[in-house]
Amino acid sequence: MSLSINYKAEAENILKISGVNPKKCMKCGKCSGACPAYDSMEYHPHQFVSMVQDGDLEKLMKSDAVFKCLSCFACIERCPRSVAPGKLVEAVRLAVIRKQGMNRLKPEDIPCMLEEELPQQAIVSAFRKYSK
Amino acid sequence: MQRIVDKINELFANGTVDRVLGWKVGEFSYDRTPYVFTKEGGLDGFAYDSFCANNLSKYLIAESRKEGKVLVLLKPCDTYSYNQLVAENRIKTENVYTVSIPCKGKVDVEKLKAMGMTGITDIVENGEELTVTTLYGDEKVNRCDVLCEKCLACQKTAKECDEAIEGEAYEKPHKDRFATVEELEAMSPEERFAFWRKELSKCIRCNACRNVCPACSYIKCVFDNDNSGIASKANTDEFQENMFHIIRAFHVAGRCTDCGECSRVCPQGIPLHLLNRKFIKEINELYGEYQAGDNTESRGPLTSFTKEDCEPSIVYEKGGK
Amino acid sequence: MLKISMENIDKLYAAIKESRDLFLPIESAGQVQFAEYTDDAVVRLDVLKTVKSAKDAFFPQSEDLMEFKVCGKEIDVIPPSGDMKEFVIMGVKACDAKSFEILDRVYLKEPIDSYYALRREKGLVVVQACGRPEESCFCNVFGIDATAPVGDVVTYLVDGTLYWDAQTEKGKELTEKIASVFDNADANDDAKVEASKAETKAIMEKLPFANLDLSRFNGENMMEIFKDERWNELYKACLGCGTCTFVCPTCQCYDIKDYDTGHGIKRFRCWDSCMYSDFTMMAHGNNRNSQMERFRQRFMHKLVYYPSNNEGIYSCVGCGRCVNKCPISMNIVKVIKTMGVTDNE
Amino acid sequence: MQRIGVFVCWCGSNIAATVDVAAVAEAAKLEPAVAFATDYQYMCSESGQSMIKDAVKEHNLTGIVIASCSPRMHETTFRKTAQAAGLNPYMVEIANLREQCSWVHKNKEEATEKAIVLMRTAVAKLTLNQPLIAGESSVTKRALVIGGGIAGIQTALDIADAGYEVDIVEKKPTIGGKMAQLDKTFPTLDCAACILTPKMVDVATNDKITIYSYSEVEEVKGFVGNFTAKIRRKARYVDEELCTGCGACTEKCPSKKNPNEFNMGLDNRTAIYIPFAQAVPKVPVIDAKNCIKFKTGKCGLCATVCPSNAIKYDQEDTFVEENYGAIVVATGFNPIKLDEFGELGYGQIPDVITSLEYERLMNAAGPTKGHVLRPSDGKKPKKIVFVQCVGSRGQSCREKGYCSKICCMYTAKHAILTKDHYPEMDVDVFYIDVRTPGKNYDEFYRRAVEEYDVNYIKGQVGKIYEENGKVMVQGSDMLGNKQLTVEADLVVLATAIEPDETARSIGTMLTASMDTNDFFTEAHAKLRPVESPTAGIYLSGVCQGPKDVPETVSQAGAAASKVIGLLAKDKLVGNPCVAGSNPLLCNGCGQCANVCPYGAISYVEEEVRGPGVREVRRYAVVNEAVCQGCGACTVTCPSGAMDLKGFTNRQIMAEVDAICK
Amino acid sequence: MQVNENKEFRPRIVAFCCNWCSYVGADLAGSSRMEYPADVKIIRVPCSCRVNPMFILRAFERGADGVILCGCHPGDCHYSTGNYYARRRMTMLFSMLDYLGIEKERTRVEWVSAAEGAKFAATMNEFIDTVKNLGENRKLRDLRCKE
């Protein structure tokens, strides 16, 4: 599917939605140092900050990283400058799934993922998180 | 009222207090005069009812400097004035015994008169209804329609006193105290100017607002002091009217507890509390919620600051239209 | 007697305005005051008491006396012009009308106060009989008949009609000039007016202060009253504001002040109040230092000193304004009642 | 009525080219208060000044207006001229016709018009001027130093060196402070004790210096030159006079399991103890909380073994009151508490320690005799990870907003020393930035990297946890763009520092202003860095802001020189433009003291006399020696009782009037 | 009253400048020869906190058309805290004047350091333009002071 997205404008929008001020970042890397999903993410929390700041959004939006984030908010908790990179990850993910047809999780995908052990709530929240 | 009388008599009897600052009945069923009752003189003529609107705290400046202990009756709103006066070292607390008393809002006789009731010979209170007997017939009014302006937005609960006399629970009036300020802010500058010109031009400079105010307890006000450079006795020009009221409000800004006495006593019915409340509202919005008289320790908002305070230019953005 | 329907009353005002300035009880921002009539003014002849009395017409709250102009090291003295347009003050009630007499006794005595005299000369008083006296009224105590006020023209407002009855030469002269706006009143009208007067009088008798006893203020107990211990009780709640003074029709004290305009001085006088701590302040200080003394002064003046200089006439007309307006409900009635009987009674 | 002389200066053509100076002088002659007016080429010249002096005599002038350049140029000059002419120096006003008129306007007509207004404004103000005489106050030639760390020690030594008496008040049983706990000092790696302890001995032996150890300042009254302090000498239960410091008591004390503060709790001490071998005074103190005698009443072993009967269980706190001319605050710092940094495991994992603890571990006199051994098992670690900026440079409430400044350098020092002792050990340092401004500092850090092979990793640590007896340090490598998990044996946290917890109350006591971090504020950030805005209060060391040893020592010396400058004076001459309260108007409400930055206002309850007034009132009194004349109080005063000499309400209003005329 | 249409309105501007920063900034504007209209007249005060709201009202009373208060930047006060108090007081005063319907642009506070001569001149130019646009102060003056 071809989408024409103005990434520069989208980046600004993301900053607005998330309320994150990337200028506050002192590039200490504590967010990435704390991230439990670091290895599975193509881009890491600290990179989100600088990449969104640079308007370098295309890569982020096309990357799986937004869906690998566990939303554990360790990065938000630990950030000494209150930059809250996790909010940026959330905002980028929202920007992705809000594009038409970009839902990560479709209703029809769910049945095959069901497992006995899986709590109902997890499915509901995953659905909320990964779909429009 | 009986409970107050009993309590006073008890404190007289056990020697805790020597005098009582309260209210005395007057010529009509509605005029009440602040009065100092003594142990010897007893409580003859003592009253506490819907017409005892006077804030007695200011009298303590003089009364607390006399020998013996004086008991003062404080309505919830007056307890704040009391605290503020204590904070400003105006009261010798060791000579004062404070008793907080319940209040359901006071009745403003001027409002009855404005409704056309003249020649009032008696007012009988029956729950939420007042029966007004006049030379020209009887009328009934709802108590809530004739409350003093200061009582309409009063949410105050009594601060700690030496003794508290609780009253029955009642529903507080819920007028937003900043509603009128906001209405004015929403007007155009020209409309606001016209509003205040009309109001302030009534001022006769009788100084009742100033002299009744617990925050205006200065030995000599700048307006009475020829050496201050701004002394003036009369509104000889529109400017002098504006000036008096700006400075009056400014001098009590951050110290005004919003007791509302200024508006209540103004013989011309100028809504002076709207000036005070403007300052209170600005202070709350810009420097954080502040209630003068909430305690006797905290610094007033105009004698403190934070480094992050807004710039005065905020008035250009935030100010009225 | 002439009459005009209240529906056409504007015509009367307009007619008077043609030749003179006109002052009327006018409502503004919820309060009624004597003020200059304009086309959009809300006239309230029906209101019994204005907040301030009518004395402003002859003794305004502030009044320019003279001017000094400074030019370099020269000073020019500019005396008052002595010129003034004639004016009419209408709707004055009996109590206020009586107050003019009390002020006259102060200001028209030698040395005559030329500013006051000029206003008295240029002013014409149209009085109005009272319709609905209030509980605070006690003019009858001072021998005033609320239904028979004294002035250049007497008016009665009965059932939507204003009756006009010129009394003095001045009044008749004005009446002639504006006669065209009136109709003639007939015997029926006379009866209506009389009936209304009788009705008012009946109420006057029922007023709470109708029988106030002034007998102790007969000029013989001056020192006794002065030294009375009970002043110490009465004054205690007094805030020392000037409300009673400024709403009083008979208070006549003023202060003279200079205002520096940057180009010179405007010298004016303004009402002063004996309740103020800087009243009669002199170089050595103040001759009445405590609020008790100041409080006592006011009432001693009204009830004792003034009568003793003026054939027993009290300097109070019983208008009741101070009774209504005192922030702490202390007033001359309470003073009369307390001091009117000796202490040991 | 004043007789004012107006002197209009041409300033060559600087003023005269744009302003018709003659017209200004002519206009001045028309002013009622002006008795003489003239213009001249250079008023500040010899001849200009003698012209003024002559005119003052000839025309019997009471004050002079100089219409010339900015008062900031020549106000002092003309005040002296006035004084020479027999006038009070404060009967001078300057109309600024150059910087604020002729130089900023081009149109001669307009500039002249404005110049006339400025001249009139100065005349209007001068008409209301009163002769002012600067107040004088005496100076007590003794200084108080609060805090006995290196800052306090150096300040005291320098002051004493100049011949003045100094008292040091130290709350701990010994002076020495934090520096005494350090092992080596960067960048030269001298042993801290080797350079500090001689100074401590100097202090102890200097007859100008009195040490009040184990003491606290309880109350301070007075003002610059005339402070009085009340010092609480806490009971140490050992008589300082009798004790010889032999240490017999500490050897015999049976209560031995008390955490040793000096070693950061890494080992234990007895209940009666001397903090460290070189303590000054070398007098033990009984820790009553853990002393068996105090707890149970039985024991008393120390008293038995003491050869000089110095143990006094019944000792009580005593108080000393002393007068001082100056007070130096040297209250120092502490590492912050790390309770809220759960992710770093401090307190949970025994092998995660702070830098100050590491400092003790490395110290030959420390709990491990200088061998780096893990607290958990006493084994030598193979890999040590240092984490920088712990609690510094953050915005959340658990962190400090500032850079603690010393950590980069001491971490480099720790790394170097570690590698020096144990070349086989692996040392990693997680850092955000390495900050090394200072002489030989960057070189030092580069040595750590280049010579000692310390592995600096740019990135912060997100999580520290234990796994299989190892301390796992998970952090990011920003340059490698990867997340690392390092298996360490020991982790050292470069903990942020904060002002000592007593700083705030001392600040309040001294009315010395502090910032939101509880560091003392200096009178001017650039120009008066060692003085508090409150006159007579000086700042030394970290109480003013983070500093390393050399900086602390130089600031300590600077503070001392300021103190010496003050104590050298016999009299203090104040600025006569100070505030004053009129007792006839003041009601003592207390608002003015709230806004006074100098604590110059106090209240008295005394009889007030005036026309018709004779009563006891509470009113404000301004200490003229302390007031700096800002005027904050005058505006706060609603009654107008408070006014500022030289800038009175009436004077400023007269200026306003003259401008708006 | 005859209004001379040709004569340009020249506002009266009173500028209060603190002795340590803004007054020096104004001097610097002078020594750098930066122009601003002669309508501005400066009153030197020790600190911005010395400026009483009464002085500002006084200026308007006497016919000033604009009043500006200049002080050290927050944090730079010579007396360390004066301008913080001035800031609150002026905010309160200005909002009250606005509340009474008086043009809020007639009053202003600007922080000008001793090094900011250019800012001083620019501020004055800008302020005068603003006040010129507002025209004469009619709402807050004592008419007796008019010549």
C-alpha cells in the first residue's frame, strides 16, 4: 500500500501529541540502558528521541520497533531529564496504526493466537494497543 | 444563641474571660452593634442572629491591649481575619479567647429595602423564610434571596479557635465567588471602564470601607497623611476616585481574607469586593491558591516570590479583552 | 395650585432646563442622588431618601475656592469668578429643606461665606411632601412636618400626578416662566392632596422614634452631658469613618486643601468629618485625641452646642440617614435615648 | 526654602552640540528654588569645580544640581566638590544631559526641551533633599567559621594568619570534614591525609584559633561587625582538658558493634571512639546511644581504665556566647541518599557502593587496609564498573538539577588508582559526558583511558541486578548503539552531592539567602562570589556550590581575605541612603522584614511619642549598618511609615511631577 | 477645544530605571549613540522594587501617557531579590488597571541589563510607538493638571 505521508509534519504532530520536548534530552542513554526490549527493537528509545527531533520519521514508522516496545515505561521512569521517550514510541505507534489499513492486529488474527493460559484482558489490551 | 450565652456565662463564672466582644441589639429588629460585655455588666442585650454581620476581629487590636482576657465571637469568615491580624502582630493573643460560632449567612436589610420594603418594623425568621412586617403591610421573602453579598459565595469553615461552637449543618450558598469578576473580565475595556466609572463615581470618600477593613489597621493611612504626597480627603476629580480605590485594594492585596465587610458597609453600595477579588483571583491563578488568614505563619503572596513567576506582560495576554 | 401628570414630567424638566440648571434625585448604579438632570437620567421623585442629602446643592462635597498660577518666580492669584448659572433643585424633602435653615445660620452669619451665599442666591428649592416615611424617620421630633416642607415651591406627588404650589417670589417667578406645562388643579385635587397628607401624618405618629424625648437637651446640662461616663460605652464600636457625617444634611464642617497641579495651586474646600483623627489637626497636634472625644463632639455639637448658639434649634433634622447607613449601627437616636435620661435612672 | 545652584555642563561639544546649554541655564533661573544658574565647558575640570565652590559661597547655596554626564560618571566627583564647598555631599543631584539626552537625540530643539525637563526634575528632587550622614558602627575583631572541613580550616588559618581571632564550630567530634575521608586527591594523587592533617594540626596549635568541636551554632543575633552567636557544646562525656588521647578507653570498650561513620559504615567502632587516628582534637566521644553504661547503667569500663579521669558520664551540653565581626559559612556537603534509586540496587546488593565508600575501601587506614575487597564476601573483584551522574543533572524529584562537578575527576582517579594497584582488574566507566575543566584535569582523564586502559562507555546504566553471584550492570553504549550487560564484581556509584542538612537552618539563622537547592546565594554571582547578600556573612566551600579541593581552598582564602578586609576596619561607614521607619506611622505588621534581603529590619515594642501620642507600640527598626538601600520595604509598607533616604517617596513623586508638568 | 491636526501627538513617557542595570543600559544606549525619542524621561531608582504603584499612578495623574519600569533581569538583581517583588507587584497593578478598563499597553515592565544599550533604545522606541497609537491618556489623569 502506498501512502504519501509528510513525515516532517507528522513528526511535529507526534511531538505535540506526546508532549515530549526532545531538547531536554542530554543523550545519556539511560532509557536504552533500562529498556528490557532493547535487543528486539530495531531502533532504541534514545534513538526515537533524536530521530523524531530530526524529523527522521519514515524509518521509525516502517520499523517493527514500535510494536516490540513493551510499554513498560521503564524509560519514562528512569529518564533523569523527564524527556519520556516511551511516550514518543507510543505516539509513533499511534501514528502508524491510525493510517488507513495499518492495523497491526486484525480481529481475524485473534482466534489463532488464543491460548488457554492467555488472559482475556491481554487480548483486549493488545487489540486496543495495536489497532485503530 | 442559647449555647453561646451558656458558654459565655460558664467562662465568666470560671474566670477564664473578663469581657466578651459580641453584638448588642439595637432599635430595630435588625440593627446590631458590636459591643463589649463585661462580667459585671452581664449579657444584657446580647444577640446573635441573622443580622450580626459585623466582623469583630478588628476590635481586638484595641481590646487585646487592655487588661484582662477578652472573649471574641468569630464567625467562620472572621476567623481568617483574626489569623491574618495575628500574623501581622496586631493582636496580643495572650489576652484573647477565641470562640468560633456557626453562621448560616447574614441578612442584608438593604436588599429588603431595595425590594421596596420600607418602614420595616419587624423581621421574623422562620427557617428559610423571613416575614417582614412594615408600616405598609407584611411580606414574606426567602432568606437566601436577601443574604449579604459577602455570604453568597462564602465557603469558609472556621479555623481553629480556643473553643468551637458547632451549628446545625446547612447547605452553603454556591455562588462562584469569581463569577462577577469573570463577567467583568469578559467585557471590553470601554465597558469595564464605564462600569467602574459609574460605580466609583458614587464614592463619597466616607472611608467606611477602609475603616471597617481588618487589613487596613494602620495608624495613619497614606490618604490621611499630608506627608505621603497622596493625601486627599475628597474625590475632587475622577482620578482621585480611581486612585483611592486602586491603592486601597492594592494595600490589602494578598492580605485580604475576602470577609466582604467593605462592600457591606459602603453607604453607596459600591461592590468593592470585586476589586479585592480580582487580586485574589490573579494571585490564585498566577502564584498558586492562597487564602489570607488560613494560618498565622505563611508569607503573603506579595511579600514572597518564585524565580519562575510570570512576567507582568502576562496581563497583555491574559488580561481582559 | 398647578398640576402635571407624571407621564408628562419630562416636559417640566425640559422647561426648567431652558433657563436654569436642574438637580433631581437621579438613580445611577442602584443608588439615588441629587444630580444634574440629563435626557437619559432616571429620575426617582418617588424615592424618599437620597443617599447623600440635598446640601450638596449649596455646600458641595468639594468646591474650588481660588487658584494660584505659577509662572517662573511669579505667582498670579486667580480669585473665584463669582459667576454662576441659576439652578433649581427639585424633590427636596422636608427634613433636607429644614437643613438649609440650619446651614444658613452658620454660613450666612457674619462673616458671610460668599461661596455658600452665592449658591443660595442662585438656587431655587422645590420641595416635595413625603409619601411613605420609613422606620428611621424622626423629623417630627424636631418639629418638622413631613407633609408641609418649606421651600420656594411645594410639590405633592399623589397618584401619578405632581402638584405644584409656588410659595415665594422666586418660586412664582419660575412658575410663570414654565406655566405652559401645567394644568390647573381643582378642588378635587386639593382633596386628594389633603387626604394623602393625612395618611402620611397618621403613619408618622406610628413611627418607632415618633416620641423621642429631647427634654434633657434643653441647654442646661451641657457639662453634665459632656462628662457623662456613658460616652465611653457608646463610642466603643465607632470605626471613625465619615459615613454619618457625609450623609448628614446638617453637618457643615470642611477642610481647605491645596492641590498642586504642576502649574500652580488649586485651592479647594471639601467636607470634613469630626470623626476623623486628623480633624482640626493643628501644629501642636490634635485637640481631640481619642475616638471617644471625637464621637462625643459630633453629638454634643448637634444636640447641645448648636442649639445653645441658635435659639434652641437642634442641628439634626431627623432624616434618619445615619441610622440607615452607619456600618456598626450606632447613631444619634441611640445617643439621644442614652443621654436623654440621667445616668442614675 | 532651598537655594539651589544649577550648573550646566557643555561637556565640550558632547552636550552643547545638541543641547542649547545656555537656554537650560536660563530656564533654571526661573525655577523658584534656584538662586544661581550658569553653564560652563567642563564642570568636572579643576576650574569647573572651583567655579561651583565659589558659587556656593557667593550665593549661599544649600544644594547644587549639575546638569552634565551620567551620575555614574561624576556623581562622586561632585559630591566631593560639594563637601569641599561646605555642603553636605548628598545635597547634590545630577541631571543626565549627556548619556540620556544629547547622545540619544539629534533634534536640538527637542533635546533642549528635554534637557530643561531633566534639569527641573533634578531641581525638584533636590528641593526635598536632606543632608545625609552615613552611620558608623564598630567592628568586633573576631570571626566565626561554621564548619571545620578543608574550607573552614583554610579560612580560619588565613584569618588567624592576619592576626585575628577565629573560632571554628564543627558539629562532628573532629575537624577535617570530607577531605579527611578521602584517599588520594586528583589530579596529582597526593594523599589527602598527608596534605590535610598538617593543616589540622596548624589549626589546633594556632593560638588565634579556638576549635569548638562536637558543637553547633544555636543562635545568631546582630549584624555586620557586631554579631553575637550562641554555641551549643554537645556533651561528649569526655573532659577535653583532662584527656590525653591515649586511647585506652577505646581499646577496652565492650560495645564494639557500632557502624563506623568515618568508614561509611563499612566496619565497626566502639561506643567510645576517636573517629580517626589524626583527629583534632584527639579526644574521644561517647556515643550514648550505644554505650552500655548509658543503656543499662552497668559497665563504666572506660572510666576505670582512663589514666587521667577524663570520662564524665554526667557531662551536659554547655553554651558559649561570643561576639564576632564576621561569620563564614563552611558547612560543606554530603552525598545524597540513594533510597529512591531502586534500579541501581544500592542498599539491596552489597557490592553496589558509593564513591565515598570506595574512597574508604582504597584508603590504607580504611576498613580493608587499602585492599579493594568486595563488601559481600571480602574477595578481590575482577571487574569493577563505575557509574557516573547518579542523582546529578536530573529533573525529577529524586535527582539534583545541577552537575555535582567533582565526580568525573574522582571517578578517573578511582579508575587510575584501581588499575595502578591491580593492573589485572577490568574497569568500566559508564558516563554521559566527561567534564574536565581545570588545570591538568583533562590530561589526567586521558591517562586513565590511554595509559591505564580504563574502558569508558558513553551511556547510562538502566538497571543493576544480581545474578549468580555477579552484579549485572545493564546499560547502553550510545556510541556502539547497543545495549550492554556487564558482569561486574563491584559497582561504584558516583553519587551526587548536596549541601549539608544543617545548611538551611543556619541560613535562616543568619538571614542569608539560599537557592532552592539549599546552596547559599552569593551577593553577586560574578563579582562577589564569596559574600552572602547579608553583610558580614561569607561563604566558603561547597555550601555555595559544588567544588573540588583546590577550588574550595581558593574560595576559602578569598572568603578569609574578605573577612580580614572587614576586621581590619575600626569603623564601618554605611551607605546613608538607607531605609527608615517612622514610629508614628508604623504598626509593626511585619511585612517589611519579609521582603528585606538583608535581615536589616527588626521590631521593638517601645513607647512612641509624638503630637498627642504617647503609647507603647511595636514598630520596625532598620539597622542602618545592614541596610543596603534597595527600597523593597518601602513599597511593601502600606502605611508609608517606611521610607528610603535619598530616594524618598516625596522626592520620587516630585520627579514624576516635574517630568509630567 | 481647538485641536491642531498638524501637530503630532508627543506622548509623555516616564521610565523608572534601576541604578545597577537599566540606568546603566540607558547610559550605554547613549554612549553607543542609539537614538530614541526625547519623549522618554528617566527617573533613577536604586532598584525596581523601589517603584511604588503610587508613583505610576502619580505619573498618570499628572498627565503621563505611558509608564515603563526597567530593572535587572530576574536573577541578576543587585539586591538579589528586588526585581522578583517588583515583578509580582507590577503584575498585580497592571492587571488591576486593565480590570478598571484602562489601556493595559500604557504600562510596561522590561528587564534591561547594563550591557543591553541596544535593547534599551529598541524598547523605548517600541513603547513610544505603542503609546502613540493609543493616543493621549484620558482615563487616568487628574484634569486639573492640564494646562
